[in-house]
Amino acid sequence: SCLIIQGVQLFEKMQEITAVMHDAIADRRGKNAILVIVCAMELGIITRLPYLAAQKEFPSVGGRFNYNKYLSDGFLDSEKEPIKQLFKKRLPQLFS
């Protein structure tokens, strides 16, 4: 049915988003890994990711205190822009 097709498409889209996030985080650790999550949130690709979910999927984010600190207390636009461009390039269907 149509609902099943939509569910499969959503699942595939989430897998694709997760793969791009893993690629973007790659060798980044701590604050630099959190930067990728912040960019994905600001672009509306993902909703706010609770620490335990982030830690499970992206262990390189580090500890809870720094995760919550950097999630809410910013990065410069100049730090965010290259990552946002990467998302737009790799996931153009989300921005059309």
C-alpha cells in the first residue's frame, strides 16, 4: 500500500542522512563532531538529537557535558557553512 511505500522511502532517506553524517564526522572528535550535528539540525535535516542517541550513533561526540554545551552554545557561521554546503551537495533532494 501507499503507506508502506512512504515508510520504506522514509527509512531509506534516514539511512542516507545517517551515512552522510557519518562521512561528515569521519575523523572529527568532540566539538568538531558536534558541529556536524548542529549543522544538520539547523538545516532541518534532523531534530535535536538527545545525547544518548548521539553517543550511540556517533561515539566521537564525547561526553554529555560538552555535547550539551556545544549543541546550544554556538559555532561561528564560518565554521558551519562548509558543513552545510556538504549536506546540500550530498542530499540535494532535501533542499529542492
